[in-house]
Amino acid sequence: MEKTKLSVALIGSGRAGMIHARNFRSSVPFARIVAVCDVSEENAAAAAKELELETYFTDYHKVLDMDTVDAVIIATPTKYHCEIAVEAAGRGKHILCEKPMAMTVEECNRMDEAARIHGVTLQVAFMRRFDASFVEAKRLIDAGEIGDVVMVRSNTRGPSIPKPWMYDISKSNGPLAEVCSHDIDSLRWFTGADFKTVFAIGGNYRCPDAKKEFPDFYDNVVLNASFTNGCQGLIDGAQGVLYGYDARCEILGTKGCIYLGNTRENSVTLCKSDMQRREEYNNSWRTLFRDAYRAEDIDFVAAVLEERPPRVTAYDGKMAVLTVNAGNLSIREKRIVEIDGDCLR
Amino acid sequence: MEKTKLSVALIGSGRAGMIHARNFRSSVPFARIVAVCDVSEENAAAAAKELELETYFTDYHKVLDMDTVDAVIIATPTKYHCEIAVEAAGRGKHILCEKPMAMTVEECNRMDEAARIHGVTLQVAFMRRFDASFVEAKRLIDAGEIGDVVMVRSNTRGPSIPKPWMYDISKSNGPLAEVCSHDIDSLRWFTGADFKTVFAIGGNYRCPDAKKEFPDFYDNVVLNASFTNGCQGLIDGAQGVLYGYDARCEILGTKGCIYLGNTRENSVTLCKSDMQRREEYNNSWRTLFRDAYRAEDIDFVAAVLEERPPRVTAYDGKMAVLTVNAGNLSIREKRIVEIDGDCLR
Amino acid sequence: MEKTKLSVALIGSGRAGMIHARNFRSSVPFARIVAVCDVSEENAAAAAKELELETYFTDYHKVLDMDTVDAVIIATPTKYHCEIAVEAAGRGKHILCEKPMAMTVEECNRMDEAARIHGVTLQVAFMRRFDASFVEAKRLIDAGEIGDVVMVRSNTRGPSIPKPWMYDISKSNGPLAEVCSHDIDSLRWFTGADFKTVFAIGGNYRCPDAKKEFPDFYDNVVLNASFTNGCQGLIDGAQGVLYGYDARCEILGTKGCIYLGNTRENSVTLCKSDMQRREEYNNSWRTLFRDAYRAEDIDFVAAVLEERPPRVTAYDGKMAVLTVNAGNLSIREKRIVEIDGDCLR
Amino acid sequence: MEKTKLSVALIGSGRAGMIHARNFRSSVPFARIVAVCDVSEENAAAAAKELELETYFTDYHKVLDMDTVDAVIIATPTKYHCEIAVEAAGRGKHILCEKPMAMTVEECNRMDEAARIHGVTLQVAFMRRFDASFVEAKRLIDAGEIGDVVMVRSNTRGPSIPKPWMYDISKSNGPLAEVCSHDIDSLRWFTGADFKTVFAIGGNYRCPDAKKEFPDFYDNVVLNASFTNGCQGLIDGAQGVLYGYDARCEILGTKGCIYLGNTRENSVTLCKSDMQRREEYNNSWRTLFRDAYRAEDIDFVAAVLEERPPRVTAYDGKMAVLTVNAGNLSIREKRIVEIDGDCLR
């Protein structure tokens, strides 16, 4: 690639999408945002205005038609990821695809194949892998500071109340996909292995509206797992927890342990006359991982320009989807699910 | 009971036993230590000397023969608990029994029955229930501060290397019994319910010596569980972790969350020229729960003198043993185990 | 001394006094509490009852008359310390004297002299020197972990509202004596030197009642200091802060820094739906330094029985009084005060 | 001002200057960096390259000659601030001036006057006032959450070894200027008042090279102060502390207290087999206050474009310089210095 500046288009201008777009507008060297697209004209127009772009699109095909676009960020609802990615690859566009990568393993494979055939970069957006603390933890592990990894425990509990479209697990893949995709990826990354068995328990504790029509819906999940290299894993995930965005991870090794996770919104401690000291809980993944998103976007551009593999691959994306599916199957059928290649048993 | 001062004898003068004995010697009002017994004459003699007792015993029957003894603390290896407790009850001695209560549910039932028939108090020593922070957490839960309990997650990781006698899980009940009994009890206490299903995964990561002869031995375990009232639970346990004694617990409710657990040995933070700040990790359960042991002993005496039920009952002891057994069965047979009354399915 | 068990009497059964008395009753090996005295008959009677003593006194001379008393704890208001200590020494009683040692340097010298002449141990009760964290900090300093000490900063802010008897600084010596005596002693201990110059600023921010009649009264003070060995020091002290008992200390060295001080009452963190996490602030010096009092009492007994100097000497007590006086003079005359031997310039 | 985008030039491309320049290049809406100047051609050239500017300057007059430049960032050594600012104002350029504002009060006054006469914005770069945690603390104070402010305590200890040019305090104004300017400004901001009296003690603990030729040089300082509204203040500052960049602040009020300050570089806690847990100490003000610099730059642009006063004024800059001078006088003459208008007594 002879270009020195990558022109990027955003498809899907929701919350995560706009984080990327703002980065590409101002904080990613060697790249710029050149187009934005959203099925909602209102959203698309608002995004274009904020990004100081002269035009916007509601049909992503128009974006793919633009010769000036080198790469696309796919940040639509998950079910459209595959279709858009395959088409983008066919047009020679590099792809940064938001997590979860897709709904099924089969979709992931099609996306991966399309990228390979057309020689474009396909990076899946597990931004925690670019967070400075996660990067440091990985470095410490690789340096042997805690011996061999034995067990990884990770939780993500988000304050957002599940939206009605999430109630149908067969269409949304549920909280395991929406919030725990990150935990799943962290367990794979820190153990250096793939999930082998999964047992998950789900329950609906906060969404009484969903109970009648969607008895399978869960807003809280606990999962334990074994890995192909013999490690152990624990995940718990929740939506609608109200108290803040709580994402922490621990890596237990044979010679030590690493704790990861910042739960404070700022560094103010307020001590009051009720003899309680108060700290504001971290409000959102958007602030907590803001720098990680930027680092991720910068690295995506670098991978494209340097023609090297991305740091999070289609395989990583697929294995997370597979594990989400294994977890959901485990919850539904109340049994241990074994992962064997691309298959669940 | 007309007495105003309880005379207590210690049976088993190991580490936990001596914590109780020292408390009864000096820090428990309305009680005193009057006798000590250990199968090792050396241990018994050393304990008597430290406790300023004139004599000591190596046969616990001699202790039970003493009319002046009102109550016994049973802190022997677990496999002797049942025999001693049943006999002590028959002699009208009140009993504070170290955890785990016994090896099997059947033993627990015999101990409970003996205590009932002879009208003596039988308290199982889950000292965390008397720790000021655990007590405060329970109070906050009961006051509705975090809404309804959804999930409890607890871990105990201890620095001690497993002793060879622990290698045979069928005889030792393994780390689930030795370290996770406390987590199991905390999950029951904080959820206010009993375990319904258990799935556990064990592995031996630190004890290569045991691998050949004791392939079932594990020094690390992850467990997830459902409860009779619909709550979820997660436990992880480890022995030989080297970095310290790490006991923490979280209670996630519909309206908030409680974090529990002190991991610091003292309040010194040392900042050095390598730009690392250092804090000494909590060394041992003995320091961490020292005050909890004292509060437990005080409450045991109060329960006896006030003729009220103890705060930790034989039922609590039995359900912990049952859950340990369920976990070990789950690990061995790699399946989900259901708890139904006193039975495992 | 041939005795192996020290008989101790308490003179002044207020809050600090009773902490010692409870320790001597149950937690101090080789010692026992044998008598209690307080000018308030009600207090003395209550104390005797709690300590299971058959009698009590309202006149301390009666206590000194007891041949069975080996040592006295003086925990009366400061102005009586000298008189009682001198008399006790004359009767051959060892002395553990609460801080501040006395009102003036002259009194301190008389107490010291009496103890020397009569060959009794005189220990001043700066219990922080026996706190496990302070002891560890001192060990780290002495081991050279932070290089040479440059500066020590210490603060004590207490929740108690100043009592009216404190308003007259000439009689009470004010918050510098009541709460900052400890900070002053810590600065001396950690720098390994004596105060050379002191400049303090006081103000009354919380006690409007005192303003008219006692314009010199202060409930908040900031002080900076130089030391005989060239170190620097900072102290801030307050009474009536409402938010808790806040005692922290930092030792800055040429190669590192030590932070000291626990501000939490327990290890519970409560996260609620207002996205605030809450921790109970340490309520009182009584809980924070409970173990330090016990260690102090144990060490006092050891010093007496082993016939070795106490770890906190009359000189330490005197230098703290001198520094308090220097600070109060500085506040009153709004000038830098130099300490030269026992004199203030 | 009719323009909607501000063209900014950097004068002095050292560390702080480049932080601003990078912000203006990419992260400050409604502004762009258009020129860079440094007396070192090498520095200027490197800066231009990084900022993707086609040219660079070594003479700041050339920058002021550019009609396209709307505003300048002055980040040269302090002694050049006045000359450049006065000239820039004369050319109608808005000014963001790094701290300390100047060497003397007289210089500050000249700068302020020039800005007033020529109608340009002059903002002094106390970036802590734009840090999210400091802003939140100020909001809590103003909302009465801690009652009336009583005392503010602030420290800045930096890892950088003092450079030889700092040794001559009469030319460098020393650590009070270099690191404690921020503390001084925080005390003014949080108390809402000006310094009234200052007493400071300085010492040289880490720079033996400087001792002979520059006996007045200090690398550690403690300062206490009274304020025009009766508040109290404490500052300690240090250079070359090795263990990290340690900037913390406490605001004590009549009804509570606020602690401010993050001392961690990331959120990784490493627990190792020596039973120590380690956290990386915050390395530098550049990372700690990175977001604050950006917020400061954004607000500077907003103040210019909206034609409103800057949030940190020339008066704020001057009062910090005056207090630095008071502190240095106090150290040199070992006396309390009173601040009266622009004069020191």
C-alpha cells in the first residue's frame, strides 16, 4: 500500500461507532474519517454534522461505492455484520468490525474467507486488548511474573437496562454476546488457549416484562469453563446493574496473581459527616475504555498501512461467537457444552 | 444453666484450636479454658504451658470424664469430629466444632441428633459469620440496601502448600473442604438459600508429586451453582498460591453490589525508586480473622449461657459438607450434580 | 525484679484508661489489673464492675498505699499527671503515663527525676509507636528502604467536638496537645531528631461558642518545622471534623516514600444505584489503635520485668510537651519559635 | 470575532509546549496548529515534522509577523514569558501562557496591561483547574458538600532531577515555581481567597553538586500559610523524588473532607510470591494531566471565540508568582512573609 493516509467510513453511527469516528476525525495519525452512514437519516445527519462531513448516507452500498474509501468501520447491529463485511471485502475495503463479530460461526467463517480472498485486513474490535492496563497485564504474564496461568476470572456488569430487542436470545445472543464477549476474549487472550467446555447458568432478575413472552431471556449469567491447555475460567455478566460499569479481571498463576480493573470515575474521595467516604463509580465503558478505543483504531490503521496481520483476528472474533453460542446452549439445555473445532457438543 | 462462667476444654491443639484456646484463656468473658488435649504429647504439653494449665491430655476421653468441663472445642482432623462430638454430647458437653463439620452428611446427622437428644449446644465454626465486615454486609443485605440478592461470588486462595495427607480426596475432601467450606457457607448465608445444582472443575497445577498416585487430586477449583431460591453463585478456591491469603466475596443485588475482603497485612505503602508502590499482602487467615474467632467464641458462650440456638447450626455445617461432596462428585464425574434434600443426584 | 506477674492499678477510668485496664485484665501476659481509681465514684464503680474487681477508689493515694500494686497507669486529665507520677515513683510504683506527659517541661523533668531517683520505669503512652504499621514503617526506614529521611508529614483529625474545658488553651494546651501530640512524636521518631523551629497557625472554625471568651482557642492547626538533623516536618490537626478519625503519616526519603494510615472502619464497599461506592470511615482512635494499645501495654510489662528502658521514654514525653508549648506560643504570638534545649526562643 | 477556527502558533517546543501543540493539531475543535518556533533549530524542526507543518521558526518575531496566526502558546523558559507576551499582545495575538506566568509581579502586571490595552485574551496555564477530578472537587465545595473550607493541603513531588539552570534560585525561582505553582494555585482556587502570610522552609537533600556554589538552592520545601478569608494552607514540594510523580490535594471543610489525586499509572495490581502486591506509581504529570491539558486548550479556544474571560486569568498567574516570591523570600530570610497587595513585607 503506497498511501500514507487511510480514508475511513463509518457504517452504523451508534454509540460505539461514533467513538471510532471521533477518533478517526482527530486522534488517529495517518487516517481520517471521510464518510458516515446510518439507516436512520436523523442519526446519519447528526453524525455528519458533528464530524464536519459535508454529506451522509443511509444506504451502506453508497459508501462501498466510494473509491476514496479505504476502510470501513462496521458498527451496526450484529445481525448485519456478515452481509456488510463480505460485501466490503469484495470491494477491497479493509474492515474494523465491532464485537460481537457476527451471530454464528458460519457467518464468521464467511467474513474471514471474504477478507482472505480479497486481501483486506479484517480486525475484530475487542478494544480491551488495547487498554494500557490489559496490555501491561499480558506483558507481565508473558514475562513469567506470575508463573504459569492457572485460572482467569472476569466479570462485566453494565448499568444499561436490556432493550426489548435483546429479549429474544435466538436473535440477540443475549448478555453473553452483548457484555461478556469481552470477558470471553480476555480469558482466551490471558490463558493463551481456547475454551474446551462451558457450563453457564442464566436468570432474569431485573426484567419482569420479558418473563412471559421470553422465558429464555436472562440478564445475569455465571459461567465456568475449562480450556484446551488445562486452564480454568470463570465469568459473570449482568445487565442493568444500576451501580455502574463494573469490568474487572484476575489472572491467577502458579507464582502470583494479577488484578485488573478500574472502578472509579475520577480520583475524588468525598468524606462526609455521616462517616461514609464516597467515590463515584465508573459510569460507562465509554469513559473507561476511551483510550483503548483510540489505541485500537491507531493499531488498525498501522496494521493496514504496514500490511501486517491485525492484533485481533477473525479467528479471535469467531471463537468468541462460538463460546457465546456454547454458553447460550448450556443455559437453554442446562448442560455442559463441549467445544470441538467449530462444533458444539 | 445456672453457671455464669463456662469451663472449656480444647481437643486438638493445632493452629485453629490454639486460636480458640487463647481466646478462652483471656478474651472471652464468662468463660475460661480448663483443659487441653492432643494426640501428640509434645503438642499437648506445649499448649498447656502456653495456656498456663497444670496438666494436659493425649486421650480425649479423659477430657470428657472431667465434670468441671462444660464445653469442648473440637479442632482435630475432620475425620474424628463425629466420634468425638457424639461422645461429648453424650456426656452433656456443649460443642464448638471446627469446620468442616465432618466427612459425610451421615456423620453430620449423627452429631446433630446426639446434640438434640442430650440437649447440648452444637455450633459449627464458620468464623467468617462473626467477622465485623461480613456481619455488616449481611446487615446491609437484610436492610435492602442492594435490593434482592442475585449472585454471590466468593474466593479463598491460601498460601499453604497442600500436605500429602490431603492428596487422597476420598479421605481429605480436598480444597473444597479445606479452604472453600467458608465460601460455601458465605454463599448460603448471603443468598439465604441452599445450593441446588453444582458444577465444579478441579485441576492440579502446583503439586506434581501427587499427580501419579492421586490423579483426582486438585489444588485449584472453579465452581458455579444455582440456589433453591433462584440465586446464582460462583466460587474459586486454591491452595499453595504463594502470594498470600486471598479471601474476598461480592454480593450482587438488583439495586447494588457489596465488595468484601481485606487483602492488606498492614497499612504501610512503600514507594520506591523503581516507581512501584508496594503493600504487604495479607499473610494468613489467622491474622485476617483473628477478631472473628474471638467474636465467634464469645457468641458460642453467650448461646450456651442464654440457652439460645447458636448462630451457626448443625444444619449449616451439614449443608456445607453436602455441597463439598457435591463439588467433589462433580469434579470426579465431570457432570452437574443436583442436591436434593440430603442426597446428591 | 523477681516477680513474674505485674499487678497494675488504673488511675483515671476514662476512655483511654479503660482501654489499658481491659488489656491488663485479659490480654497482657504476666500482668493483671488489681485496682481502679477515679475521682468520679460512679465511674470508678462502673469500671470496677466491668473489670470484676471487688473494690474501687476515688482517692489515688489509697491506690499508692497498696503494697500489692506494682505499677500504675495514669490516665487522668493532664494537669494531674505530674503530681500523681512523682508520688507514685516515691512509692516505688512503675508508671505508664498517658499522653500528653504533663502541662510543662518543668513538670516532665520532675517526673523523670522522681522515676530515676526511685528506680522505677516511666513510660509515656505514645501508642502509635506500637502500632504494627508504624513499627513496620520504622523498620523500613531503618533498613534504608527510602534512603535518608527528608520530610515527615502527619495529620490527626478527630471527630470529637472540643469540650468547654479545652477552650482555655493556657490550661488545656489545646488540640496540639490533645490530638497532635501523636503527630509530634511520630515526626521525632521517624526523623530520628528533635524539633528545632516551629511555626504554627491556629484558627477556630467550628466552635462559635468559644470565640468571645476564648479568642485564643483554635480547633484547627497547621504547623511546619525544621529538625536538629536538617529534616523538615508538616503537621495538621483538627477537632470536631465529623467525617471520622483521620490519622495518616507520610515519610519522604531521598530514595522513596512511605504512606501510613488506615481510614476504613471495615472492609465493606457498598455500591448503590446512585453510582457512588461507599466505605465507612474509620470511626475512632479506639478501634484504629486497639491492637497498638495492647502491644504497648505488653511492652511496658516486658520493660519492667526485664528491667530494661521503656521504648517510649520520659525524654520523648518531655520533647512532645515542649513542642506543643512551642506551637501554642507560635500561634499566640504569630511568630517562629526556636527550641533550644528545654527553652523556647 | 467572526472566525470559527482559531489558528495557533507554539513558541517553545519543549515538553509542555508539545503537549499543547499535539492537542491543537488533533483534539481541539475550532482550532488548528499553524506554526512552531523554538530557539533550537533541531527542536523546532522535529516539532514541525511531528505536527506535519511545512516550516518552522527559530525567531518568535517571525511567528508574530504572521497574519494568519490568531493566538500563541508561550512555553519558553519563564524568563522570556513577559517579553514575548507583551509583544504578542501588541500584535493582537491571544495568549495561552505556560506557568509560572513570569519571574516577577512587575512582569505579570506588564503582561496583563498589554493584554487589556490590545483587547486580547491572556490565559495562564494552570491545567489542574481543568482536570476532571479537580473540577468535580470544586463543584462539591461550591455545592456546600463539605461545609465551609477550613484548610487545603497540597503536595507536588516530581521525579525529575533539578537541572543545573535551576540551582540559582534568583534566576529560576526554584521548586516553588517549577512544581509548587500548581499547589499554590489550587490553594487559592479551593479556598476562594489569596495568600496572606507564608512561611516556608527549604533544604537541599538530593543535589550535592549545587551545595557549594548555590547554598540557597533547595529541592524540598514545606510551607504553611494563612489566607485573606481566614483559611489555612499547607504545601510540600520536592524535585528528584525518584518514586514517581506524586500530586495530591485535600480540602478540609467544617462538614467533611475531599481527597484528590491519582497515584497509579494504570489499574494493574501484581501480587507475587514475596507476598507483596505492586502497583506502578504514576510516572509523570504528562500522563496524569493529559486530559486536563486538552480540556484547558479547548477552553482557551472557547474563551477567545466566545469573547469571554478565560477561566484562569492574569490575576491568578500573578498571585501565584507573588506567592512563589514570598515563599522564596521566607526561605532565604528564615522569616514569615506577609503579602499585602502586590507587595511582600
